[in-house]
Amino acid sequence: MSVKALHVIVEGRVHGVGFRAYVEGEAKQRALRGYVRNRSDGSVEAVFQGEEEDIQSMIVACHRGPRMALVKAVKTQDHPPGEWKGFGVWPTV
């Protein structure tokens, strides 16, 4: 088992639809560490750290999103592992 981290940007109608709370709940179900936050450009940013299969499952969940979301793109990039103790919602950047 190897731990990895992935930086994710989700584009589309992802503000004002409960996307951050959805991501937080899904990430916690998978015991992932990291964060999610809105970005001022209208996207949502997240870092997921954990087991590869849990991260890949989380990416699928990001494509789906909550009921009112309309996800147009999910961009991913490797990220250096961090020291996150859990998963949380961070302030907008």
C-alpha cells in the first residue's frame, strides 16, 4: 500500500450547489486527508491524500458531484504528500 496525493481542479457549476460539503463527505468516507476550497475563478480546488484506489474513487465522485452541480472538467496533477491530519474545507482563494 502506497500513499499518494493528488491536486484536483473541478470546473463547471460548482459554487453554490453544496460541492465542497459533498467533497468533504465523500473524502471522509474514504478516509482521505487533505482539503477542498472554492477558488475566485469559479472552480473548486482539492487535494486528496491516501491510497491510490480511494483517490481514484474520489475522482469519479468529483465527476458526478452533488445533484445541483454541473461538472464540466476535472483536472488532476500529482501533489507532494502533506501533513494533513484529516480532511477539511478551507477558505476561498
